[in-house]
Amino acid sequence: MDKLIITADKEEKNTSTLIRVSNKANALVDDLAKRSGRSKAYILGKMIEFAYEHSEVTGEEEQ
């Protein structure tokens, strides 16, 4: 499977975004944010884009 690659950047701008996630998901995102120097908003945005591009919906009814 492809990997989500996050390039470290210590010059990340501050953002104000509220996203509710589980404690475990928050800890994982926090770890990546600390290791990469990127904001949690950036990390989650990249994760969502990656997941969307690698998602498949089954059982959708045609409307």
C-alpha cells in the first residue's frame, strides 16, 4: 500500500481548526505533528486527502 509522506517544516503557520477525533487518533496525529514540525490541521488534511484518494465505496445505490 502507498504511504502518506509528510515533509518536515518548522515554518508552519498557526491555524485554528476544530476537529473531533478519538484520544488514540489525537495521540497519533500529535506524534506526527511533533516529529514533522507540521500543524495537526496540516497532518489531518493530508491524511483525509490520502484516505479519499485510496477509498472505495461499495453498495451505493444509484439515484
